[in-house]
Amino acid sequence: MMSAVKTRLANLGMAKKLGIGFVLVLLLTALVAAIGVWSLRSISAHFDSLKAMTALNGDANRVRLLEQDYALHGDPKVVDQVHTGLDGLNAQAEQLKAGAPINAQVMGEVQQALAAYRASFDEFVSISQSKDLALEMASWSVSSVANNLDVLQAGLADDGAYTLKDSQGQQGAEFIEQAGQVSQVSKLMMQAMDEARVRLDKSRKTGSGEEVKTGKIEQAVQAQELAEQLKGVIKDAGYLTVLTEVGGHISNFSDKLNEYTGLLESEAKVSLQLASNAKAVVQQVNQAYDAEGQSMQRELQANAMMIIGSSLLALLVGLIAALVITRLIVAPLRSVIATAQRIAAGDLSRTVNVTRKDEIGQLMQAMQQMSAGLSTIVSGLQAGIEQLATSAHSLSTVTEQTNLEVSSQKEETEQVATAMNQMTATVHDVARNAEEAALAAQTADTKVDSGQAVV
């Protein structure tokens, strides 16, 4: 199989061989680049998740501050802000859960903790509102007590003054004393109300009821006891009715205060639940943050190994491709060079079996054809040279004979030339004689003409 592959590679053209080598290197380079880009995108996604978790923790802390601000001031607007913040936290957790499967479970737990925190906060708000309502009702009871006691005190004072005046100081002092006791009841109730407000302020500042007094208010107990004592000494039915109503208001104040105290304890428990739920949210987010960081480190190491491995693979494949292509090109070229050198040295006797079909194979085939052609030409030249040698020998013999004939002809030519010279001299003599004859004839003609003239 390897030989078949080698043969197929050998038969490929030079451009295809080089193209295969370059394509392999470029593909591996592209693979390295793709791994690098994928690694960067993956690390960027991890960083985005870490940033989102940090933002989630920051928003959770801001919601926690809003919750504490509500516990301190009881502003209803803060409730909406807390709800909005919790909705944003839940949306962030949902986005993180959808963006990274590794965070799905932890973010689900974060959403559960946020839901528990929201439920606890709503319960805290309800308790806080009920607590404020109980305090308002207690305050209304105190105000009612104060109004009734003012009326009762004024009536007792007037009765005392009238009786003292009517009895000339003998009677009526008990009315004045009772009016003072009524004033004391009113004072105790005002002090009890002040103590209730102090407890409310402390509960808002501490955020829990652990450091706030939760028992009965001593001043309210004293006011109740003093009112009962007054009911035993006051005989007037109208005043007794007022005292009974005052006692009812004091009892209502105590009931509302007890309700307030119970709500304060419940608020403290819910406040602890809020802190626990908020802590759970932060812990879950921190856990997801650590897991995301570890996952990013592992993926970074794996991607680094992949990049290094693919780079080494690209280098190795490049070297192998270079060696293979070199062997497929250089060795045949050397064979072609050796054949050309043999031909240049005049050795046309060797033949090369060409099996390659690439450019080098075609070149070797052309060299073989050239060698065969040159061998044929040389053979023809040798035959022609032999024929030329024979012809030259024959020509030499003919030339010698020709030289002899030429020498003979030269002698004859010289003889002819001599005869011609002699003939020329004779011709000249004949011409001269002819000229003289012509002159004589002319003279004779002249004389004939003269004779005719004479005749």
C-alpha cells in the first residue's frame, strides 16, 4: 500500500506536490489559529461569567443595604427598590445558568436562595408594618387614656375645689388627691409610650430584637394598677365609667404592646433568616465563582496544550512533507542530471526505464528520447563520414588524373597560344596589305574619275 501511495505521489505534478505540502502546513496553521481563537473566546466567556458573578454579588450587597435601610427607616419606597433588585438578581442568575452549563445547578440554588430571601423580606415587611400598626394602636390607646384622664382629672379637681370650699376645708381633699393620682396615671402612660418608641428605634437600629427589651413596660403595669386602685376609691358612677374606659384603653395598650413585642421577636427571627438567605446567595455565587475560575484554569491549560501540540504537529508535518517532497523531487532530478552528464560525456549507450508521469518523469523521458535521437544522429554521421572518406579517395584519384590532363592541356594551350600569336601577326599583315590595297583602289578610283572627267 505504501508503494502504491508513493507511486501515486510520484506521478503527481510538481505543482500538486508542492500544493499538497503547503496546504497541509496551511491547514495545520489554520487549526492552530482556530484553536487559539476558540481558546480566547472560551476564556473571554469565562471572564464574562466571572464579571457577571462579581456584579451579582455586588447587587446582592446593595439589596442587603436596601433591606437594612428599610429596617432602619421603614420607607415603603425601599420595598419596591428591594423587589426590583431581587428581580435583577434573579435575571442575572438565569442568564448565568443559561450561559454556562457548569453553573446551572449552582445558579438554580442561587435562585432558590433569592426566592427564600424575597419571601423572608416580604414577611419582614409584613411584620414591620404590623408592628408599626400595633404601635400606632398603642399610641391611640395612650392618647385616649390621656384625654379621658384629663377629663377625669379636671372633674375631680373641680369637685375637690368645690367640696373644700363648701365644707370650708373639712372635706374634698380626697378629690384633690385622686386628681393627682389620675395625673400620675396619665404620666405613667406617656412614659410607657415613650419606652415603646425607644424599643422601636432600637429594634430598627440593631436590625434584630436580641438587644432590645421585649417584656412588659413597667410604667404601663403601674398605670394599670393605679387605675384599679382609683376604681376602688372613686364612688361617682360617671367617674367610674371613665376609669373603666381608661382601664380598657390601658389593657388595649398592653395587648398591642404585647403584640408589638411578639412581632419584634418574629421580626428578629425573620431578620436572621434574611441574613442567612443573603449569606447563602453570596456563598453560592462565590462557590460558582471558584468553580468557574477553576474551570477557566483547566480549560486554559488544556487549550495551551492543544496549541502547543498542534504547533508541534504542524512543524512535524511540515518537516515530513518537506522531506517527502524533497525525496520525490531531488532524487529524480539527480538521476536526470546524471543522465545529462553521461550524454554530455558522449555516453549514449545507456537507457533509462521511466515510470514516473510527473514533470521530472517527462524530463527524463525527453532526455531518453534525446539520447536515442543523438545516438541515431551519431550513427548516421558515422555512415556519412565513411561515405565521405570513400568519395574523397575517389575524388583524389580523379583529381590526379585531372591534373595530368590539365598539364597536357596546358602544353597544348601554350602551343595554341603561340599559333594564335603567329596568326595574329599574319592577320595584322593581311590587314595592312588590305589597307594598302584599299588606298590603291581609292587612288585608282580617283584616277578613273579624273579620266572620265577628261573624256
